[in-house]
Amino acid sequence: MATILKRPIVTEKMTELQEKGQYAFEVDLSANKIAIARAVAKKFNVTVLDVRTVRVKGKTKSQMTRRGRFAGRTAEWKKAIVRLKEGEKIEFFQNV
């Protein structure tokens, strides 16, 4: 479980949550809330107050081609929303 945090989620909705001290990450499917909190605290040197997780189900996609219908699924993934201590921040774009 070396790679618990896969990537930060940067969307319009998550950018609004960052103003409240909440940050979203795509995490490993098998990671629990305690492991996620420890990984964020260690990587960004912040104090984590709580963690909320959501398992996002994969969608069924289909496409019509010359040879007929092609069906498949998108991957399942897990999202974690982390709330930090008042006044602490995580800088995703330090070079910008």
C-alpha cells in the first residue's frame, strides 16, 4: 500500500471546497480512512481532522462501429475528501 494517494482532484466544485479547508484525492480502492489521513499528513505536513470517502462505480459505455456494437466499462475508483485544521493549506501548484 505504498501508493495510497494517486492524484488530487481539481474540479470547480473541489476548488470551492478548498476555500473551506477541504481537499479531494483519488485514492487506492483498498485504502481506509486512517491510512488516507496518515498519508496526507505525512506527504503535505498538515493536520487532518476527518476523512470522507466515496466509491465511484464504473459506467457501462457502448460504441457502434462498422463491425457492430462494442461494449465496455470504465474503471471503478475511490475519492477521499480530507478536512484540514483551520488555517492549514495544501499547495498543489507551487510552481505556477
